[in-house]
Amino acid sequence: MTDDAVSGADAMDWLTLSDVAERLGETPGRVNRMLDDRMLVAVRREGVRVVPAAFIDGDRPLASLRGTVIVLQDVGLDDEEIIEWLFAEEPSLGNAPIESLLAGRKAEVRRVAVALG
């Protein structure tokens, strides 16, 4: 998938890893560990690794994101596809999965994610 593959999310706010570190009050190294631990997901846009701003909840990663990302990874999606799926309209949810996660409906999102496999 190319940098433009997530172009459907052009209206989305993207944060560089430095921006994420600043918002979370963490070091860049800690942000990289969060990526490794699947607490956050990043893609490259114009050669720079970025994270959707919606993945940050105040001064921490969105709590329901990690388990959802792991489920999506388990069904075979890569990071670009994970972000694309989270921000695309999902008919069975009636909105984009990220909107359901933000509304506290993680079980419903994960049920739909498991069905992808």
C-alpha cells in the first residue's frame, strides 16, 4: 500500500511521532515502544511516520485501541489496512469503527473485526 493508500483519510488529523511524544509527555523512545506494543499504529505519509490524532485520548493512547489493533493484526491486516479499516464506514456498525471505539463500543468493534478473518 502506498502513502496515498490512506488518502481517504485526508481530512484526518495526523501527528508525527514527535508530536505524539509531546502530547503524551513521553520520550520518542517510549512512543516507539508504544508502537511496538501495538498501543498505537503509525503509517508513512510523505516519508514521515504519523499517527492519527484520534488514537490519542488526552495524554494517553486510546485505551480500546490496543486490543482492537491486535485483533485486526491477527486477521491479517497490516498497519495501513488497520488504519484504513478503522476510519472507513462500517455498515454493520453504522459508522467508522474509530467512532464506535471513541463511543466506548469496543466489544462491538472487535466482534466485527474478528468476522473479517
